[in-house]
Amino acid sequence: MLVGDYDCDGLTALAQMKLFLKEIGYQKSVEIIPSRSEGYGIPQEAVARHPDAGLLVSMDCGTGEHCAIQAAKERGVDTIVIDHHEVSSQGAASADVLINPKHPDCSSKFKEYASAGLTLLFLAMLRRCLPETFPRATLGGKYLALAALGTVADMAPLVDSNRIIVREGLKAINKGNSIPLNYIARIAGLSRRPITAGDISYYLGPPHQRRWSHGGCSGGVRIAHVRVP
């Protein structure tokens, strides 16, 4: 069960995870993208609606979702949270795996990742750890394109590792490795020149995300679910 926030960062993180699972042979993941009417975070009833789920991966939300994470664990569901939001005074939820550079116990010197970038790094490490019997995921340009899109659209500072993610992701985008970005470029009138970080920020920054993610079934969701070759 994959849960992603409804903004561009959450959607592109979810898209990477779904693509990775498909490449290593898992075809039956369930994607949950809460609408704005449901509020931010993991829907309380998500686990109850999918009683057969054995794993919950929450992206761009989950750090403070104590009740939802506890409900999942009580049902025997393993939980992974990949998030970049601040940890509140109540502490982080007791996920089995928590990846959040803002957590006070995190040793990462760089703290300003977006969730899309964190997901890319998580998948790179996961691929190293998987047994050789698993199919090999590519983690190529399509992942970099999605990670760059989420990083820029979430207004993460383009320094340190973020700068590298966005630089390589833009290369992939401009080579045509991302169907979602090609679609956006076409409707924005950018298809005749290279796309820049400024273009992504202008067309997919927070004011625009609020418009196209409203209702949970618009362009933002289609970006996450579009087939990437």
C-alpha cells in the first residue's frame, strides 16, 4: 500500500516507488492519494480498507501520523515513512522505518531534501540490498526526472544533493525520458526549447499545485499514474 501526499512532491515520490516495485516484479500495489477534503496525511481508514496489505509506504507524509501508523502496526502491517517535514514536539510516529533528515537523530548533514529526492536515494540503496534473484530496476532517467520535478516544485533549495538531483533530472527530462514532463512542456508551450528548473517552478510551484491537485482526480494524479517507458 503506497500513500503519497497530493502535492507534486508526494505524487512524484509515489510514482517512483510504484515504478520500482513494478520493475522488480510486484504488480499489485495499491496507491492512496488523499483528496484535499480528506486532509493532509495518511487516511485513518486506509489500512482498514485494504486488510490484505502487508506493507504501508508513506511518502511526503507520515512523520507525525501517530494514530495511522499505530493502527497499521496493530494489524500486522510493516510501515515505512519517507518524509521531509519537521518533527513536532510530540515526536515522530513509531514507523518500522523512518527516513526523515529533519529527525534529530538523523546523521545526514544535508537536511533540505524533498520527499521525491529522498525516495530516489532510498530506492538506490534498496536496489543494492536486494538479492540477485530479484529483477534489476533501472533507476535511470525516468526516476531522476520525477525526483527533479518533485524537488523543484516543492521549492527545496537547489544546493548540495538537490542541485545534483535536479541537474541530472533536467538532463533526463530534456532527453525525452519523462512522458509526464513532456506532456506538461507541450501544454505550457515549452516543447521547443530545453526545460529549466525555473520552468518547473513557474508552472508547478505551490500556487499551481493547489489548483491542479484539487479534488484528487486532476492533472497531479495523472502525472503520478502515467506509464513511463
